[in-house]
Amino acid sequence: MILTIYSIFDTAAGAYMRPFFLQSDGQATRMFSDIATDPEHEVGKHPEDYTLVSIGTFNDNNGDIEPFKVTAIATALELVAAVRNKQGSQQALLAEMQQRESTLRKNGHSTETQNNA
């Protein structure tokens, strides 16, 4: 299997962290998003300093490593903003649903679902 090699660049240190290997950019982005939004993790404490990058591929069948030009996948700040935006949208939807339920109750309508069994 061909795995992509990723690293995290720390602009404050001017250095790349230890590389890690995953199957896809989606997996790497999800993992990076998790640590970027964790206030207890170093990346989450200073998201402005970190960028997820891909740096090559690794073939686990024969051990070959093929480096390529460092490619930025996402910054921690971008992912933190995306998560906050998503959470804000979810909160707005919940508030709208609660408002509709309140309106229905005020108008004497039941908000419970009924079984037609």
C-alpha cells in the first residue's frame, strides 16, 4: 500500500515535526483538525503557528520512500475557523427548531410524534 508522508510545520520553531503516515489527505486533515481544536494540545494552544503538509509517499510493500515538494494541506487556523463555523451553524439550526417548537406549543399544537401503527 502506498501511504502519504505528512508532517506539521511549526512557524515559531521554523521546523517540521516528526513525520507520520496515513492513507489520505482526508485522514490527515481530520487528525490535524482534532489536535488544532484541542485546547490542551500544543497545536490547539497556538494554532496560528502550525501547518499540515505532505512531504512524500511510502510504499509499505517494498520500503521505498519517494519524497516530493512540500505541499501545504491546511493551516490549524483554517481548521479551527471551519469547526467554529460548523458549530455556529448547528447552534443556529437548534435555536430555530426550538423557536418553531415554542411557537407550535403557544398555538396549542402538540410537538410529540405519533405512531400510526
